[in-house]
Amino acid sequence: MLDAFGGAEWGLLAVIAVVWGSSFVLMDIGLTAFEPGLITLLRVGLGAAALALVPRARRTRIDRADLPRVALLGVTWMGVPLLLFPIAQQWIDSSVAGMINGAMPLTTAAWAAVLLRRLPGRTQVIGLTLGFAGIVAISLPEIPFGATGGSIATAGGTALVMAAVFLYGLSANVAVPLQQRYGALPVLFRAQLFALIVIAPFGLWGIRGSTFAWGPALAMIPLGVLGTGLAFVLMATLVGRVGGPRGTVAIYFVPVVAIILGVIALQERIHPLAVLGTALVLAGAWIATRREDLPAPPAGRA
């Protein structure tokens, strides 16, 4: 029997949700002076520097045979998605990016079904269907049609965030066996180092079109040190205390924080259809990630 969350567990969950939920607003602030590539380079660089201060992340050795998978994570978990988000937020609100990001548990479940080569169970189908309906509802105000529609640019920005979340789902499945073998922090730290190699050209190129301003520069510190660094330490701590399935409930609060901060800090206007869509996404994610007994995959397909 699992104990209820105590004060420490709820505290960890709240800090994680606030840190990750605020990252979308911080990227918007950064975009007032910095190019997207430079934002990503600063974010990942500061995150890797923060994790380097954790001995367990730095000293754990990873076998050479597993380094290609860690490099893949550097691309699909850190490099490409963290570059796509600031590019997309040039055209869409931070709250919209946060709402779509809530679909990560859905893409993770969908990728798991593909990689295991078996159809999802009935519970997962219901969750995935609800989540897909929610994504459609969030996206409709950004699509260029009708009186409340967006523009081609906002539709493109929405598509970029969806692509990033799609890659998040793949990386979550790739990361699981590596994290079970070495722990979350060593894998994450080395994935960030590989990501730096991927995004360095974009970041250096982005310096040309960037200007310096104290507000955006200071916003990069919590975005990198907390959001891309220490928040993962807290998440690993929470999962260690309550288990993986219960620990990932923190992800469900991230879109809520992103919406609240977008309205308060940036005066963003939230379309009612997007709010409904967010509720559907979170409900679908919760249902799709519930435990369900499935038949074993056919021989040779494990």
C-alpha cells in the first residue's frame, strides 16, 4: 500500500510544476532580445553547468555501448525540442506552448505502443482519444480560418510545439532503460553535453541577431539553472520517494502554471476552447498512463 503524499512530496511537486511551468514565460522574455538559437544554447549550457555540480551526475560512468543512445537523447530530448520551443513562441503565446506541452504523457504512451508493436489497451485508447481531441481544441484558435482563427504563422508555431512534444514522447521511452541502469541524472547530464554539440552552431549564429538587455539575460538564469538543471534533480528525488507513475503527476500541473503565468505576467488572452482542450489533454494523459494489464507481444517482437 502506498502512503499519501506528505509535506515534502507536495513541496517537491509544487516547485517542479512552478519551475517547468514558468519556462514558457521566461522564453518569451528572452525572445525580446535574444534569437531562439542563443536562448537554447544558454538554457542547455546553464542546465549542464548546474548538473555538473551534482557529484552523482558527473561521476557515474556510462558504458561506451550505451553512448549512442545517450547521444540520441541529446538530439530528441534536449537539442531539437528545446530549439523548437523558442522558435515557435515567436508566433504563439507562451500559454499555448504550455498547454500543448501537457500532451507529453500521451505521446509517450503512443510511442510505447509503437515500439512494443502492440495495440494499446482499451483504457489507453480512451485516454489517447480524449487527448487528441484536446490537442485539436487547443490548436483550432491558432489555425487561420474563421473570425477567431489565427494566422499561418501561429499555425506553424503550433505545429513546431507539437513536433517537440512528439520527440519528447520518443525520448521518454528511450531514456527509461538507461535511467534504470545508471540513474536519471548521469543520463540527463551527458545528454545535455551531446545537445550542446548539436545546438552550438545555432546559438553562435543567433548572437548576430541578438542584443543585450538585463531582463532577458536574467531570465536565462532560472530557465537554464532551474528549469533545465536542478528541476530534474528534484524530479529524480520525488520519483525516488513516491515511484515513477505517481511522481510524473507533476507534469499535469505544468500547463496550469503556464496558463496562469501567461495571463498574469504577459497579459495573454486564453481562448475558452483552448482551456477546454487543456482539460481534455490532462484527463486523457491521466487515463492513458494508468496501469493496464495487456497481453504479451508476439514472440520476436519484444
